Amino acid sequence: MLEDLSVTCPYCWETIPLELDLSAGSQQYIEDCSVCCRPIVVRLTVDEGGGFEVDVQGEDD
């Protein structure tokens, strides 16, 4: 189950798209910003009901 979400890059403040794989459950990974190419830490929390929360922050935060 894939979900598209727009987030704000913590470095350049541009809105960027993320494609989230909710079927993999909760996870943390690094994805480069498609605008400034800096590494963003993505924390995805998936609950048992299929809801999810996403937190993004800079790698050095």
C-alpha cells in the first residue's frame, strides 16, 4: 500500500513529494531532497488501523 505525501524540506523549505510504503510498517530512513539534495531523515509510524504519521528532519538535527 503506497501513499503519496508532500512534506517541507528542513533545509531549503521547498515542498517535496514522498512516496510512503505503509505495508512495510513503521520505519526510519534517509531520503535526499529532490530540490537541494540534502539528506532528510524520514520517520514513518504506521498504526494497526492503517493510519500513519510522518516526521521529517535534517540529518544533523
